[in-house]
Amino acid sequence: MGSNPMPEFGSFTLLLALVLSVYTLVMGSVALWRTRGGRIDPGASRLGETARRAGISSCIAMFCAAFALVWAAFTNDYSVSYILHHTNRTLNAGYKFAALWSGQEGSLVLWAWLLAAYGFVLRLRHRVDVRLTAFASVILAAIQVFFLSLLNFAAPPFALQPGPVAQDGFGLNPLLQYPEMMIHPPMLYLGYVGFSVPFAFALGALMMRYPGEKWIHITRRWTMVTWLFLTCGIFLGAHWAYSVLGWGGYWGWDPVENASLMPWLTGTAFLHSVMMQEKRGMMKSWNVWLIFSTFMLTILGTLLTRSGIVSSVHAFASSNIGNWFYTFIVIVFAVCLFTFFKQKDHLKSENKLESLVSRESSFLFNNLILLVACFVVLWGTLFPILSEYVQGTKVTMGAPFYNRVNLPIGLFLLFLTGIGPLLAWRSTSLRSIRRNFILPSIAMGVTLIVCLVVGIRPWNAGDDLQAELFSLITFSLAAGVITAITAEFLRGAGVVKTQTGKNIFASTVLLVRRNTRRYGGYVVHFGIVVMFIGIAGGAFNQSREQEMGFGDVLTLGPYKLVCQSFTQDSNPNFDTEYALLDVYQGNKKLTQLAPEKRHYTASDTSSTMVALRSTLASDLYVIYEGKNPDTDKPIIKVFLNPLMNWIWIGVLTVVVGTLLALVPNLTRVALPAKVTVEVPAGVEVHHA
């Protein structure tokens, strides 16, 4: 070993993790084969236990490998090529840790480490169902073998830099030097990697012809937590793009943005349709393929992010590992297809759709629309690659294509979000429809009239016809959905109030505690509606660009910006130019904003730091675009983005609702004494 043993230690632990994972895969498979058909084989049981323990040990080895890479970053070990290219001495501690996922090799270490951690928890909790967990453990080990093979043979993170050791590194990508980037990639990867667990359980359950729906109950919380991580990762990325890239928006239908959205869409569809299987024994084949597709889309997302096959501001690495991923996706698809057709008779539905006006049909339409949206995004993302392969010319699908197709899809999803909870299982009576839909319909009509009165008239919008029409319909539908959700809470709380004599607030809390999954889901739907309201505000965005010397004024909407000064500053990590702008509304000074442009010396690259003033009504979004070389005055661009904060509030509401749905129901013994009353139709009060 050399003077610094950590690179060698890291390489050794990666190799050890691979060996342990191969052992888990091979010996776990042998143990399962020897106990097939319910045969009792003590030797096989002992062999399976050693495979389980090897899987647990592989997590420890991966932790050591990740620690070694982080240690190399913190100790400025520029003998390691990865550390040389992704850090420098002046980088602060948080960003040095973020270097773990800033490049291809490090992000693969993160993938393998998180997968090992998920496998660690799964194997510790193996007693929930020993044989099913053994199948899932072997499948996770197979996935881990792929990623560890990449790390050991194709993209080694501890490769040494030839020649003399450099005195300083090239620095971290400036776009990553933002606080959210210490959270966004791990959240995204927790979502990507986490879908491996329900995939492993679904494939394992199919392989062993697992009876009943227990595998769904085992994986429900896994899937919800994973979906929550992916949701947080997507919207942290959107907020980062909004705050750092300096283009005034948060979602540009970039290929890597799309890569994270696709498994989110199929994962959302799975979370909805799996209730059909739990409640009615329906859509078994559909659910299996939803989770298979979700997993394969997470692998595709990792490929797009790290392989360099698409151009993206979110893709921070380019390499030749694409063929490894293509091969792996083909193998996974082949295994899934073979297992499905071999065990197809095991997936027969127990019931059929009885009425188009039922909760089952709303779930079915929800799934179809989500899958159509996923296909549109997949087609638009891969079309440049396909067009280049077929025609030799890369044709890119821009935002207008996605918006034109996905805006109507989004409106239909918003509509289903409102009507789904109002429909009964199996069939909904006409009387129930009239009773449940009258208030939401009134709310929609009133909102439509109010929008028209305040001036939202798409037929006068010219080129913005589609955007304003989308906003008008969104505001109206949102009012109806919010009314429907509120009515569900109040109706159920009224029943509990009659049972317990508590006030309406306490009754609502008790109602939610009795069925956290149902009412947590309503909170999630409420958050989605709030997000739609924020998205609809984009139809009314305004912008203006102007040179601003001392004392110059820029007016946009109700705001007036006055330039007080513009200057330069520097620190060891970057040089900066910025302007100081006083913001007025009328004659009242509201605040002072300081947009800036940074130049990072280590990497010789620049980035924008946006200045924001946010309210519930709108965001004032200010960018320093640089100086005009002819006049030496800064160029300032200002956006006025209505309702932007509603998007982030909606995301927080979704997080709260998902966490609420994960809380166990209040048990019967914990409930106060109550009087038995008749529950109104359409109200479900569930006791765990």
C-alpha cells in the first residue's frame, strides 16, 4: 500500500461487497431450489441463512466503500482521479460530501450503497415471511451484483490519477454548489433504488406462486416511502432549477427531468390500482407489470442521468457504460416476461368490473391516463435518439409538444382526483351521484363565473389561448375537488361526532386516526390540487429585460425596481458580480434584492444566483445576466410569476398526507365508548 491506504481499502471493500452479493445470489438460489414445493431440507435452510447474512455483510462493505470515497474528498486526496475532478481545497464541507454523487462513479457508489441499505433492512425483517423474503433477497442480490460489477470493472471510483499528485482539484460543478443539491440527488436515488424492493417482492411472489395478497401488504409501506422519496427528489430538483438556472421556470421537460417523472407516474398508478387487488382481487397482471415497468424505468432514469446519451443540464457525467445498462434492462425484461407467462394462470382476477360508474372504473381510468402520460414523456425523451439512429439527424421534442399533450391529461387526472372518492365500490346509484356531486358542481360553476368576471377569458388570449384555457378549467375543477374532499371529511367527522359526542375538530382527528390510509390519501389529493393551482398561474407570467445603471428604474406589474449600485466581490472559491436593487410597490419600499453572477476559479465556469421575493400571490424573480461590454451596465431580467408558492405548498401537503397514510390506524381498544349509528352511504369509517 502507498502512503494513503484509503483508496486501496475502498477498492477492497467494493470487491468484497461484490463477492458477498454473488454468494447471496448463488447460495440463496440453491437454498430456494432445494426447498421448492414445500420440501423440508435443514441443510438448505442453513445455506439460506448464510446467504441472508452475506447480504447483510455486503451492506457493511458498501458503507465502508462509501466512507472511503467521502474520506478521500475531505482529506483532499487528489491521487484518486474522481476526487481530483469533482472537488477542490476551497470547497466547503457540505459540498465535499455532495461530491459523492456529483459524478458517474460516485453516483453509482450511492446507488449500490442505498440498495445495500434497503436489502439490510429487508433481511433483518425476514421473519414477516421467511420464504418470500428469501426470494426478494436473492433478486435484490442480483441487482446489486450488476451495480457492483460496474463499480469494480467499468467505472471504478478509486482509480488512481497517473503521474504526480496535483496540488488542487478541478472543483465541483457550479450548478451543484447550492444547498438543495446536498438533498435532491440522495432523495431521488432513495426513490429510484427503493422501487427495487417492491419489484423484488412482486417478482418473487410470482416465481413462487405466492397465495393471496400478503406480498402487497408487506410492500405497501415500502412503496409509499419510496414514492415519497421520489416525489421529494423531483420537486427539490424543480426548485433547484427554478432558483439556480435563471430561466424563470421550474420544469423544462428536460430528458433527465423526464427520467425521474416516468417511474413516478407508473409508481403512482401502482399505488392506486393495487387497492383494486386488495379490495376486489382485480388487476393482478396489471399490477405486476406496473411495478416491473416502474423498476425498469428507474434503471432507464439512471442510464439517462449518467451515461451521457442525452444532453441535459441535469446530467453531470458522460461515459461508455451505456451498453452495460442496455444489457441489464434486456435481461430484467426477459426474466419478467418469462416469469409472467410461466405463472400467468396464477394471476387470474377474482372479480370483474361491474359498472363504469364505480370506484373501480375511476382507478382504471386513473391508471390508463397515467400510463398515457408516461408513454408521451418516454416517446418525447427517446425520440431524439431514435431519430438520430434512423435519419442521422437528432430531432428534439420541445416543451410545446409535452404541454400540448400533457395539459389535457393533467386536467382529466384532476377531474378523477375529485370524483374517485365520491364513487362507491362495484356500482354507484343515481341517488348517491346526485347527493355527492351537487356541492362540487356548484363550487365549479361559481369559480368559473368568478374567473370570467376577473378577466380570465381564453378567447381573448391570442397565442396564450391554450395556457389560459388550461388555467380557467384548472381553477374551476380545483374548486370542485377541494369541495368534494372537504365534504368527505365533514361527512365522516359528523358520523364520529354523533358516535362520540366530541366537537367537530376532535371528531375529524379521530376520523383520520381510524383510517389513516384513506384520509391521508385525501390530504395527498388536496396537495395535488394545490400544486395544479400553482401550475395554472404560469399562464399569467410576465417578464422584462433592461440595462440598469445607478438610479435606473424597471417597472413590472405592481413592482418598481431601482438600481442602487452594482459591484464585484471575491472569495477563495469564486468571484461574483451583483447588483443591489430596491423594490417598491407604489411609494412603499418592500425589500432590497441582490441578484448575482458567480465565476468559479477552479473549474473556470459561471453560474447564476437568482434573487427572489415570494408571496402567496406571486414571485418577483430577478436575474443578473452580466454586463453590457459597450456600456459597462448590468443587464437585469425580471419575471413576475403568479401563484408560484402554491406549487411548493402543494408538495409539502403531499408529504404530510403520505406520512399520515403511513401512520398505523387507531386500534379498536383505544377508541372511546360510542353509540352505534347508521353510517350514511358513501362514508367509510374503518377500524383496524
